[in-house]
Amino acid sequence: MSKQQKSKNDKAWEALFDRYDILSHIKADGRFLISASQIKEYREPRLMAKFDHRINLPQIFQKHRLAILPLSRSEYVLSHFEAYEPFQPSANPISRAFLPASLQSLDAGSIPSEAIAINCALASGILSDFLGEEALHPTVSGRMGSGAFDFYIQNCNSGQPVRISVNNAQIEIDAAFEGAESLALIEAKRDLSEDFLVRQLYYPFHLWNSRVTKKVRPVFLVYSNGIFRLYEYSFEDADSYNSLTLVQHKRYSIEDTRLRLSDLREAARATVPAPEPEVPFPQANEFERIINLCELLDQQDLSKEQVTEQYAFDMRQTNYYTDAARYLGLADRRYEEGRKPVYFLTPEGKRILRLGYRQRQLAFCRAILGHRPFREVLAICLETGYMPGTETIVEIMRSSGLYKVESGSTYQRRASTISRWVSWMLELTAERQASGW
């Protein structure tokens, strides 16, 4: 990441590291304690000390393998903590659930927040099925103190456990549901990411594990593009932050997600080819994250800095994924004071997000297939049953008049995006899901 791409957090933390000689203290003592008031001299602590994903850590943290954890409402500790856990990929089939027909205030096609996603998961029986509890009762939620406790966390350099003492740090529980056998603590998100900060599960778990005799079950619920992704974890040792293990992972939807290859063929046949836009050709392999970015922009227009801070992107990825959404006509940008770009959803992007699941996916497919390289690669896949090799994809790209794609290495990198997006389209279909295509 170049100096021009440094965020406000990057600059503020570099100033703090210089002022307090933080690296020297960590080298000598293994950690550095910093107060909220010290951080606030440069920027608000809520923006400077909350990094839900490893990629959001300031550059100086990433360079020196550091993380930050709260010790209380006014103090934090910095060290070489192993603080994050990757989400495990899953090809589990999507289970169908249904909202009660009598409900008028919940709409399967409009779930704009984590709170509504939780309500839909409860009302549709998703949570009961996932947790194996027939009757669930909403109990504790919101902000509260963590209580006082000690725990061990692994040093990612030495591999040794480090003891940490917490005294009433602030925690927030999105929802908790108690059944006959267990208490489930729910952390809900609407952003897709590669990992998460274990503290979001561990601090609430430690608090309630000391207060109830029932089993406490930390659950991550991620909702995006009509799909509820639920992950249940357990801490094998209540006093060990890194004893986290995945118990189960399932996917659900309260919309009809059935698509067939014939739907995809028809979408390709009916798509009108579009001229290549004067926008960088996409280098953003995860198409679901483009949809997820559109969902974020549907709530509000965002600057590049805001996209980077609120989503699991660094600034380079922000550029790649916003450019990909612009390439497809789903988003655009305007420039405000200081020539800073602000991204917003286009009318076409808004229209697509208002569609039901099946029509929404097909609309995204048509947006992709309006561009020759994707359409021709999909045609080869449908005809042969195989993804063409990189050389074939590059040949198609070279004959498609792409905007400012010139070097061989650039063609190679962009070719991977074509194969990944085409694979995403194929994986939508029931045939692909059932047979592996």
C-alpha cells in the first residue's frame, strides 16, 4: 500500500507509535497499554480501536503483527496477539425456511439490518432448527460490562500464551436466545469477510458462561443476498481465547433459491451485449462481495475511506471492488470537495436489489453477460462442461477491446476474475450444486 493510500487510522496510529515509542515498549515488555484519552488526542477511540477483521488493522499493526484488545472502558493493550479467526468455507446446500403467513411486518425480500435479519431467523424457525431447540426466548442484548476476568491469548510470534486481565470492558450482544438446554449468544453481520475478531464472541461468552449453568453457545449470523449463514463455535477452555472451534455451519434462505442451467442459458440468450465501459476491467474475484458492497451502498453513499473502514477491505481492495461495481453499472462515483470520490448505487443497482432472490441473481448474471469475455467463457463452459484454460480466456480478452488492459500479466490477473465470476454463475444452479458440474 502506497503512502498516498494511507487511511486516517494509519496516519493517526503512526503518530501514536512515534510519540510513545510503542514498538520499543512491546519489545521490552511484550505489550503496551494505551488509554482512550491518549488515543483521542489523534482520533476517536471508537474508530481507532475497533477492527472487526484483520485486513482493517492499520498498516503499522499489520507490518509488526500486532492487534489491540480492550481491557476496560478506558484502556487497551497492544501486542502480538493471535486475535482473529478465519471463516471456514462451506458448500453446504441451502435449506429453505418460511416466515409465518400471518406476519405482515417482515418481508423476505427486504432485510436491511442485522436486527431484522435476526428477527427473520427467529420467526422463520431458522434459529430453532440450527440450535436444535424447540422453544427459544429472547433474553439479554445490547451494551453491557464484561465483568472482571483473566484469560490467556496466544502470542503469534512466540506461540506462547499471554495472560490478560480485563476489568469491565464494554461488550455488545446483538441478541441472545435461551432454550431448555442452552443460551445462544448471537453476533450478527451483513458484511461478507474472510475472518472475524474472536473477541466479539469471547468476551460475551466469558461473561455469561460465569452466570448461567446452561451451555453457552456463541453463534455468528451473517446475512447477505438472501442467504443466512450461521456458524456455531465453542471455547474448549473457557479461559483460553484461542480454544475456539467450529461446531457447525449451515446456510438457510426464506426465499426460493432454485435456479437451473436452463435459466442461465436463457439469461445469456436474452442479454444485449454492451460496449466496454471506460472503467478498469474487474480484478475482484469474489462476486458475492460485489453484491454485498451494493447492499452496503444501498443504505448510504460512502467515501472510499468509509468503505475501507466499514467493510473488510483494504484501500486496494476498495478500489478493485468499487471499480467492478462501476464496470457492471451497479454503482458509480461522484467527486466532492478536495476531489474525494463518493460511491453510490445507480438506479439499476437499486432496481436489482429490490427483486426477489431468483430474479435478482439472474439480473446480476445479465449484468455480467452483457460483456463479451464473460459471455464467451460461459458459452464454452455450457458447451464442453469445463472451464477453459487461462490462455483461452486471455485470447478472448485480447479480442474484446478492453479498456486499458495491455500487459500480459494484467491479462493473466483479470482472467482469474472471469473464471471466478463464471463459476459463481454456474454454482447458482441446482445442477451445479447437486453434481459439482
